[in-house]
Amino acid sequence: MPVSLPRNGNAQVAVVTGAHSFQVPPFYEVFRSLSNVDFYPQSLDEFTADAELALSYDVVLFYNMHILQPSDELPWYQSGIFSTLERLGENGQGICILHHALAAFPNWPLWDEIVGMGNRGEIATHYDQQIPLKVVDTQHPITAGISDWALLDETYEMASPREEDGNHLLLTTSHQPSMSGIAWTRTFRNSRVFCYQSGHDSDAFGDENFRRILSNAIQWLRI
């Protein structure tokens, strides 16, 4: 029997994980703390198994780091991964790419299009960095009312998003080692996209501004 999502005024959010470990209780506590959000944790295999259900969420938040590509020979239970993901952006569903999901599918051009940058296989990680964050667009609904602050988190050294590639920067940092663009928006097909490099562990998950930005982003993405 087909499964449908409740339409109760809340944002219906698929939280897609896999191929990277994370601190489970503090991560999901972030979503429990958000108002007007119903969240559905699931693996990538589960999300992509039913394409119509996958496309019915208001927002899909990716927190996975699969290193797959369409040419790979996959087991039967992963047979829908690329056929479903290739339909992202079809109906205006919001897309959020969080932290290590920026490095997912490093050799897949479609994911480059979604996140707005290439060369994503070239990455170095640095833990426990005190990162000064600058709000470069104080008027955007995601960052409105948020002032510059510092966040203890993991940084990535990888290609930074560029405005000329259709990215609109919201947060940047001058910290080294780190990519300079930390949060940005873009469009992919008919969908709004929000990419956010932050979000490694409980230091970030418990940060008030991190949660506020994620909450604002979900509401912005669902429109």
C-alpha cells in the first residue's frame, strides 16, 4: 500500500544518512529542538527505495558521504539510489546539503551541480577548530538577525563556492585551514538548495546559532 506523509502544517523533512559515522543522540536532538518540523531519519538506501515517497518530502537534508557513482555495480537493495537522486529538483522540493554530504558522490557531476562546486574529491579535514564566522548577508531569511560569531567545529580544505557559479554566500570565514565559504544558497532545477559546511559533532549541534540557521533554512527551503 502506498505510504503518504501527514500534512499538518509542519515541514516534512527526510534526514538522509549513511557511509559516515556521527554522534547520533546530539545530532537528532537538533531536529527535536526545532519547531514546526517533522523529521524522518533514514538511510540513503531507504530514502531512494521509493522515489515517489522520496519526492513528497518538503525538504531532504543529506548528511551522508557515499563514494558511489552511477557506473558502479550495486546490490539489489541499492538499485534505486541514482534513479531516485536523479529526480531531485523535479518538483521544487528543498534540498539541504549538510557538512560531510558536501563530499558525497565526489565523481558524480550531478552532485557537483547540486552543491555548486567541483573538485570535491580533494579534501583535507581539521578537527576542533575555533572558527570565526562572518554573516555576509544579514538580510537573507536564513541568517537574518544573526551576528558574527565563533563556532568550534571541523573544517574542510576543499574548493570554495564561488558567486560566479550561481552560489549566494551567507557565511564565510577567514580561518585557516578552512574553505572560505561556509554556508550558501543556490538553485538546482526547480529547487532551492542550502549548503552548510558546519555540523561535525556535539560542539556544533549544541550551538544556538547553528540550530537557528538550520531551522531558518528548513523553513526557507520548504517554500
